Amino acid sequence: MPEKPKNDLLGIRYLSAEQIQALYQLADRFWEVLQQPTRKVAALTGSTVALLFFESSTRTKLSFELAAKRLGADVLNFSATGSSLDKGETLLDTALNILAMGVDAFVVRHRGVGSAHFLAKHLPVPVINAGDGTHEHPTQALLDTYTLYRHFGRLEGLTLTIIGDLFHSRVALSHLHIAPKVGLSLRLCAPPSLIPALWYQLGYPIYTEVVPAVAGADAVLVLRMQKERQSYPPIASWQEYSRFYQLKPEHLRPGQVLLHPGPINWGVELHPALQAWPHTRILDQVTHGVAIRMAVLYWLLRG
Ligand code: ASP
């Protein structure tokens, strides 16, 4: 296939600080659009976006679909269950066949690390990584930081603590890449068995206890235990995990913002009483996700 210059969004690691700022600015514009009664623009009319989700998703898939539709694009929804994957068709053949129907961009979620990179190499249209195994989830880190930016009016100088399954979370890895580019100070907190050994060399403060990790932070991002990716139990019992690592109301001080990428397992990583935490921005993250994904689609297809 001939090389064609094109843009992809495969990971935060490939974005410059300037590109991230430009995406926030685009998201601000699309946020305004979403406040209008029609909530729609014709920016991508005539384009078709294919959603290829080989792993479960609620927020990311629906929000990409809505983002594309709000921009006037057509959306093709591929579902792995019931497709010809059952008959042995490969990932690339599947994508090439969908491309042949006339598709302008692919949004891909797959459990294989590097799967979006692989497709991007072989497809002549933009590919967006919507989560590749334990690797990256760039739009999640963009929408999390965009939520903080909208809440505080800035990111520079803020401290964000991330608590949870750092070892298996693609959200955590994307945050490691975005934090220095937007001026966030990051703190990391997990049981020792869920801290990748190499992360000790990155220079971020690493905690194995919640209280000091959270004290004085501007925001706390709590991660789900990625049980589907854990090959061995990382902690003696889930009861013990909740006892020592669950974020509870008494850990937070007024003004500290609570974030979670979802899905939440209430009672495991988050105490159910935090449903009433006045500074939760968890549903705002979901709302902002649409504006951020509109920005990403527009940037890749028209930018
Ligand atoms: N929804 C996020 C992801 O797909 C976080 C999670 O599943 O825990 O990585």
C-alpha cells in the first residue's frame, strides 16, 4: 500500500504540548456547540467513521459515536461478536473490508497492545486508539485533564493523585505521558505488587498508602482493578484491597476533585458514600468526553 501522509492518535506519547493545547481549544469550541439547542455542526458531513471495538465499552464507544454524529459524520458500528472473526478473519482483513465500503477514520479498541499502531501502519486513513490492552487510552487522559482544566481554569501547578491498578491500567500510562506536557504534578499510589518496577525510575512520587498520597492533592483519579488483565491475584484478598486502598470520604478535604474513568466498582475502589461527594466530576468527565472526541475527530479529519 502506498505511503500516504496522515495523522493518527495512537497515544499521548506522540502528542506535543502544543497539540494537546490545540485539542483543548477545539474542545472548548465544540463544548459551545453542545450547549446550543441543535448541538450539531456540519464539520464532518460526508465523512464516515468506523468504530471497531473488540473489547467491552460503554462510555468510549458511545461517546465517539455521538461525537462523530454531532459533527455530521456517518458512523459504522462494528461488533466483534457475530462478525466473521468467528470464521477466522484477521483484524487487518476485517479493517480492510470495512475500509473498502468507504470509511474515512477508524476508532479501535482491542486487547492487543499495539493493535491500533498495527492498523495505522496498514490503513491509509486516520486511526484513533480507543484503548489497546494495558498500553494507552489517549482520549481518556485528554478528557480527564480537560475536565480538570475546566474546573480549575488551569492545569499548570496542580497536583493529581492516581490510585489503583497502575500495573494494568492504560489510563494510568496515558496520564504518565500527559502530566509533564500540561504541567500537572503527578503522584502515584498502589499496592507494591501493582506498581511497575520501571516506574520508580520516572521521578514521580510513589506511595503505597492512601492518606499521604491524597493529602494536599488538588484532585484524585481512582482506577478500577483491571481483573480481566491480571494473571495472578495482586493482593491477598479484595476485602484487604478495599480496606487499605479504597478511597473513603475521610481521605478527602473540601475542594479536592474526584475523578474516575469508569466503570466504577462501588465498594471496591470507591466507598459508596463518595457518590455524594460534592466535588465529584465523574459525570463531567463523561460529558467532556464528547467534546474532546469531537476535537480529536475534527483535528484528524479536517485539522
Ligand atoms: N474505561 C477505561 C478503560 O477502558 C478504564 C477501565 O476500564 O477501568 O481503560
